[in-house]
Amino acid sequence: MMSFAILSLAAGSQKVLFDTRYKNPFGCIDTLEAVINKLDARDVPFDRLDLMLFSHAHRDHFEPTAALEVLKNHPETRLVGIRKRR
């Protein structure tokens, strides 16, 4: 069984979230409800997010609906990802 984890880093005053996806389309274990609640409520350490990065466009790393939910709750956040090759 696979599970999903996000990585949150802080460097100086900047906060970055990597591969944020918590509503999974597979039979995997989702990100813990407590983490989702903290993201949605902007609780520490997710009180501010400067940058949300996606390593690649597989749905276990990037899920558009979940990303939009994070951006709705964190309008200051810039979303950055890798462009898919043609």
C-alpha cells in the first residue's frame, strides 16, 4: 500500500510546499486529515505559503482540484511546476 506525504520547507521568511496533493484518485492512503485541516485553516506551519512546487504531472504529485483548494485558502502562493514535454 502506498501513502502520500508532502514536504514543507522554510528558508528565512520563505515557506515552500512540494508535491502538494491530498485528494488521491487511487486506493492509496491520503494525507492525514490533521494536515489537510491545518492547510485549509492556515495553521502553523501552513499559516503562509510563498511557493507550491510540483515535481511532475503525475496525479500522485499534482491533482488540480486539490491544488486549487490550497490556492483558494492561500492566495499569496505562487504555483510552479514542470512543463510536460511534447
